[in-house]
Amino acid sequence: MKGAKDKVAEDGVSFASLIEKIEIMRSALRWTEKLDRRQIEKLLSQVSAVREQAMKLSHTNRFVSASLNQKSAKKASVAQRRRDLLERNFQFDGVFGDSPRLIEALEVAERVAPTFLPVLVYGESGTGKELIAKVLHANGDRADEPLVTVNCGAIPDNLLESELFGHKKGAFTGATHDRAGRFEAANGGTIFLDEIGELPLTGQVKLLRVLQSAEIQRVGSDVPIKVDARVVAATNRDLLAMCKEGTFREDLYYRLSIIEIAIPPLRERKDEIPLLIEFFADEAAEQLDLPPLNLSRRLEAFLNRYEYPGNIRELRNLVFRLACLAESTADLRHLPEYIRPQGVAPDEEPKAADLSLVDVKRLASDQAEKRFLEKALSQEGGNVTAVAKSIDMNRAHVQTLLKKHGLKSKDFKPVKA
């Protein structure tokens, strides 16, 4: 939390500086006999700026104070903190283990979610930075409003302003109609600026102006539009180093990083790998309409010790590949060639020693179950209701078993002459 206090100070905002600004305005009012319209507007603008800074500083200090009080209390075990998160009304789309760094990141996300403070999420590619943005959105007061994602590295420089802020018809060649930008689409909700470190300097200037004024102008329009979008940014780059190099604006960095959340890579969260494999295997079975994924003993051991340079995204892709290619039990031969251990041939079948007794029993049971269902479907002409009645089983459960084994009732219906 010390880092948050330091950032507020570095941004030039403190109670002492606010008091000094107020005293300057009081002196202007006390010693000026008559104020013209220009001077009145200037003072009103200064008052509004001081008010905004005071509100932000107050909110930040309350957040810092609450976090410090929480840390000063007796620390629970990581496992207990994980259980506490799950028992609270904490929205999280996935699974997570007992990594202390990840638990701390999720606790910070839970606390900051209901505030308006901008958040900067750090992490290697594929660690789940967008998932943290979803956590911040889902656990806050804006959960019923839009969450809009922008990949800053994927927008061409010449289209950046139009994508973010929209444009008026005729503003440039190809602008055939008025178009709202991403900030307008996120009004009332959250805008997630992914890969913020890839934003060019010209785009950084325009983004900073929006963050300062809370309003945008469509390309080709002079009419300002008020927007209220909570900003969450993410990067896998060192933005402070980029500030020193002159490739990222320091004032924008301090605007975005009032709260920072660092996501550890998967190689530092090894306990999550079995949980994630099971989670993604269920997802693959549902999306690909395939039976549940079985892993050979040696493949399971490999997946648990692999370093995953692509992090969670790489693990998910691997599980989907295995689910697609393996007919019964996935083995090392189903891995991509670039990570497959040397000496394993693409057509090599796993040996009995590579399977546990539980695997062997499960495979035998699954094969017998599949043959039984195929026979029942053939006898009943593909009529699932008749099959359920003949084996004294709920029809919905029969449908679940058919999906598990990749069986389709239409394949067993009699062919019409």
C-alpha cells in the first residue's frame, strides 16, 4: 500500500497541495475589487479541479487505509483466504489455487472493484489479465452495464481516434455514417484497454485528455460528449521503463496506475494446473461435443511439470487439442511436435504401464457402456425415449450418456427406402 501513497504524491496531489490551491483562490477573491467574466470562469474551473482532486484523494486514502487495517490484522493461511474469497459473493469465471501472489491479486481486485479508481494490470501474455478485468467489472457497481474490450495493439494508428471516440459522417473517406466509439459504448460501464503499452504517443495524448475531462469528441465533430467509463488497462511491458525511454507518457502512467495488480505466471502457480486441466477438459467436451478427456499417466505427469511459456492460454489450447485428437486416452503422441518429448513417435500407443489401474478400469467401463448404448439404440431404431424406458433410466440421463460417448440417435434411425 505504500506504493499507492507514493504514486499519489508523485502525481502532485496531496492534502497540503490542495490547501495551498484553496488559499490562492481565497486571496484572489479577498484582494480583487471586481471580477470580470473571464476571471470568474477561471476561478470556477480551478474550484472544479480542486474538488475533483479532493474526491479522488479522499477515495484513494480510504482505500489505502482500509487495506492497511486489513493487513495489520492477524493473517490467515493462504488456503483459508482462498476459501473466504469463494464463500463471499465473489464473482470469478474459472478456477484458481493457493498461490499467495494470485490470492493477493484477487483480494485487491475484490476490494477495488466497487470504486471508480483506474486499475493497471500487469502480467505475461496469457496469464489472464482480461479475466481480472472481468472480475473488477463483475464485482463492482457497474456489473449490469457494458464491459468493452479494446486491444490497443491491434488498431492501426490512422483509425485509433475513430475506434476509441467515434466519428461523424463524412469525417474522412469511408465514413459513410455516424459511428459511436468504444468509450461511448462503455458509458456507465467499464472499458478494458488491453496492451496499453502498444498505444502510440499520439494516442496516449488523446487518451490522457479523455481521462482528465471525462468527455470525448467524435472525429469530425466539435461537440463534446460526456462519458463515464471505469478504466482498466493491462500490459505485459514495463511502463515505468518506457516512461524513462520516452515511449510512454509519465502523466498517463500515473493516471492509470493508482491501483496496480500483478498476475503471476502459471509456472509459479503449479498447484492450479490439475484444476485448470479439468476445467478446460469440461469446457472442451461441451464446446466440441466430445466425450470427457482421459489422460495417460505419463501425459498427466508431463503437463504438471511443463513450464508453459504461453501461460494459461497455452494450457487451454493444449487441452482442446488433446480433446480433439485423442479417441480414447490422450498420450504424449497427441502433443504438438515442438513440445513433445524426444523419442515419442506420433503413432505410438501408450503402454499398459503408462496407465493407472483407475484409468484401465475407467476405459473398460466406458467402452462397455458405449457398446451397450449402441446396441440399445440399434434395437429401438434410434428412439431415445424407448431406450430410456427399456433400460429403466431417465431420458435426460440417457441423453447425457450419449453426449459423453459422442453418439447421435439419428445415426441409428432406420434408413427410409
